[in-house]
Amino acid sequence: MRRPRSTLISLTATVCAVVCVPTGARAQSCCAGGSAVTPGRLELHEDALVGMQVRAGTDLGSYDVRGSYASSPSGATEYDLEEDLFGAVRVLPRAQVALLIPLVETQRQTRIDGGHFGGGVGDINGSVRYDFLLAGESRVVPGIALLAGLTLPTGRPPESATADLLVDVTGVGAWQANVALALEQLYGPWLFNATGIVAKRTSRFGETLGTQFTLLAAGAYSFSNGAALSLSVSYAFEGDATATGGADVPDSAKHLTTATLSGLWPLDDKWRLLGGLFVEPPISGFGKNQPTVSGLTLTIIRSWS
């Protein structure tokens, strides 16, 4: 079954932005490098943007309760598609708000049930970011930003699915609140980012999923023409869920590691194109109680100054 959207994606894909740095060289590194790490970020001269990201992935296998990896059974396949519509607006010199609307589709097949396809609107996310200290303002202290977001249960939860193999599931059926702290610094053409995210979801049918923590480390290099390359690694983990009365649900804890290589190419002053490859390593120890997916992303963005 499709797992819930990553907290990291829903919170940071549209709001990780800095708004000012002291020199032109630092500004270029911040803009291009930051956009390569988080596609929806506003560059220094921008007041608003809209974009669409297409994500396509295929399940390679899954991690069991002990973290051991096993490939998918013969004849069983799953392809996950997602189109994220997003926008961001600067509301203060150091603050912006953003909205992300996902469209989710799944194609799943087994030897017994054959192939089935379904989808719909996913869980919509709204978010805000405020930069207390900007990247590059200090050579010693990195930029410091606080982020907050709310994910609405607008997708179809598992209990409401009607299609075979639950291919029409598009959401988790719970509200989710996110808070995050982001640190970011510039060193010439290099941009380095470290972000920690905490997410809490509301209970469903007497059961509450464990608090989810996500750690992200990323580095990006900006070229003189405004293009950029970035590499990021995220690690998301959560403890056991709790049932009615507060008792833990045994063996329900989850964790997952994801590596992403992304590139940005500026088409002109208003349009930019991004592409990326992501992998959740099909190796024991890199996940637990989760499927492992690898695939690609393609993003187009239009901005206004």
C-alpha cells in the first residue's frame, strides 16, 4: 500500500527560502543552490512563484519489522505517480507562505488480482517560513529559520477506498502538524543545509501514529550561469503507534532513508526547470516497516518579482 506523503516533502518543497544576502556571489549561490535543494523556494529577487512537480517511482521491495530488505514477489509491481501543484508568496521581507496540492495515482498488480489503477487529490499542505538570520549574514553563525505547516486530510483514506488493491488511496485520513528548524550557510559557490522536522498526527479509530522526526542534510553547488547541482540525504523515523488507553502497538515503528540528486537549469529570468533522481536504498538497515521506492522528478516553475 502507498505510504503517506513524506513530511519532508510536504513541508519543505514549497517554503525553504532565504530573502537577502550581502554580496552578489553569495546571492547567486543561495538562489540557485537553495532552489536545487527545495524546488519551490523564492529566489532573492522574487515575490511569488507557482510550479508543478511530477514524481514517478516504482516499488523495488520492502523492509520488514527488523529492517531486513526483501525484493517484491515475482509478478507483483507498483508504480506511483504524483503531480504537485504549489505556490509561494512573500508576505514580509523575511517571511513567506506556501500551498501545495498533490494529485496522486497508483498502478498496482499481483499475480492473483491482475493490474489496477486509481488516484485522486491527496492531502493538501499549507506552510509558512520565517528567517531570523539569513544565510551569509554571518561568516560564523549560519542562517536560522523556523518553519511550520499543516497537512489537511483531503485525500482518500484506506477505509474509504473502493478500488481493488486499494489503488485509489490518496491520503492518511489524519490532520498533521509540522514544525521545523533549518540551518543554512554559504561558502563561495557552495550552499549547505541542515533541517530537522517534527510531525504529529491526530488519532484515527483509537490509534495514534508515533511522532515523526525527519533529518535532512544537503549540499549544493552553483555555477556561474545560474545552474546548480545538489545532493541531499534524509532520514525519517517514528516510534510505535499507540492504541486506546495509551498502550504501544508492537512492531509498528518505522524509519526510512532517502537520497536525492537534483539539478536546476534557468530557462530565463522567470522560468526554471529542475530534475532529480531519488532512491530509498534496497539494502537491509536503511528502512523499517516501509516499502522502498526509487524514481525521478521533473519540476517547472514560473516566478514574479
